[in-house]
Amino acid sequence: MSDIPSYLKVNYTIRPAKSIERKMIAEACARLSAFSRVSSYRYIGLGSIFFTDFTLFHRTLGFSEMISMEENIEDSGRFEFNKPLGCIQIEFGNSRQVLPTLKWQNRPTIIWLDYDRALDKDKLEDIGYVVANLCPPSMLIVTLRAVADDFGDPDSRLAVLKEELKDKLSYEIQTKDLIQTRFPMAVRNIVHDNISLVMNERNAGFPRENRFEYRQILNFCYSDGTMMVTIGGVIVQTGQLPNFGHCDFNYLEFYRPGEESYFIRAPSLTLLEQRFLDLQFPSASAYCPCVPNDDILAYAKLYRYFPKFVEAEI
């Protein structure tokens, strides 16, 4: 894969499935109010030069303490120029360098490790560090590229993956798990297994009533040209589980606590077709002339989150 930064190749503000995912994540984060005021949480992410998630989360959730980790130090001036909000603090360096410099005690945090590349040992170490240090209640979200071909041809894929992940691959993965149709699930299982191992280590010596737990709530798959997988969950202590129950995550259409993923398929519809359908929702019998029924059904699930891309003069 090319070493050109993704923000120089892709405008992240106009990817429909990604845009839908952001809004779904924002809706899930809003339910953390069962613990405390959502705007009191700190947000950590990878903003790129577009800072799209930062802008959305500030406007919808009220975050005022926000940290963006940016590894392309040579473009620091461009990042600072494009920073849309004064409350965003940019920390330059890769995530492995930045994460240990942040304060974690008594700081409930929502962190989105929104990687645009494939799973590797460094990313699993990032995830492990965050899991070991997050102050409950906090939320961890991880996005990864999920393209099986990144690890070679089908016959060599397992060996390449084992070499790439080394001791971080404790999950009993098999060659049959590495075909493309099953690969997003394999990525999720590897990440989940590493989270579980770190949680067990963190709980060593803690009495049962004070132990930490990771409860998965998100498991997305989507493609805006490249298959991606996003896994997310809440880290709580045992005594906070009643509050977790009051979050009612299970009432979210996209709530996924296990291996099964929620596939975000953004149908290609014109603005006129979207408006025609919007006027009928939430009817279960919506129709639109000449639009395939599968696209109508897909849009019906997503219309509340669907982006409306238009040209504007400023």
C-alpha cells in the first residue's frame, strides 16, 4: 500500500457510508448520558485535515475537550490552518508516541482510533494501551481496513498474518477465515480477543465488585470503495453496570454486541429520489418510481443518517 497520507487521496467529508457511520456513532455516544453529562467527556481521534468527526461531535454532543493525533508532522501548518474549532488540541506524532503522553486518570473519554490501514501489531498495541488505561465509563472505537488481499494470496495469507501480528495473534484463526467474505469478522475477532486479554490482565488482583468490563455495542462493515470494519464498546466497572443498562444501547437498530456485523450499504439515490422517499417515512410501504426495492429498503434503514451532498458557493 502507498505511503501517501489518505487525506491527500480521499475527501473524507463526502464518503456516504462513512458519513452515516459517524452519525450512528454520535447517536450511540449520546446514550452515555446514563452515566454523566455527555459534553463532559473528552474526545480523542484522528482528525486528518478535514476534522469531520470533531465538528460533528462538537455540534451534536457538545464536546469541548478534544485531542487530534496527527502523525504527518511535516504538514503541521496545514493541520493547524484547517482546525475548525479552538477547543481542538493537535498532538503531533503517531498514536504510539502520543497516547502515553496523555492523562488518563479520572478522565472519562471517547476515543476513536479511526485507522485507514490494515491491522498490524502496532495498532493492537495501541488498542491494548488504551484498554489498560481508560477511566471507566469510557468508550473505545476502532476502525480498520478489512481487505484480505493486503495479506497476500489465499494460500499464504495465514502465514503473513501470523508474521505481521506475532504474539498478538492468540485468536485461533484458520485459513478459511481469511477469505474476503469472512475477513471483516476475523479482524473483529482478533481485536476483540486482544481487548479481552488486556482486560483480564487489568483485573488481576481486583475484587469482583470492582472489576473492569468491556461491553461491545458497535460492529460495522461498510465500503466507500474499500471494505472497512469498525468495532466499539464501553469500558465500565462492575458497579456501573446498572447505568450501562440504562443506556439502552440494545434499542439502537445498529446495536451489535457480538460477531454479527451491521453492514452499512448506502444506496445510490438522487436528491429528488431521497426527498420523495423522505416524505413517506417512516412508512413501511414507501415506494419511488424506477428505484429498485432493495435500494428503497436500504435507504429506509438509513435515511435519518443519510448525507445530502450538494454544491455550495461560499
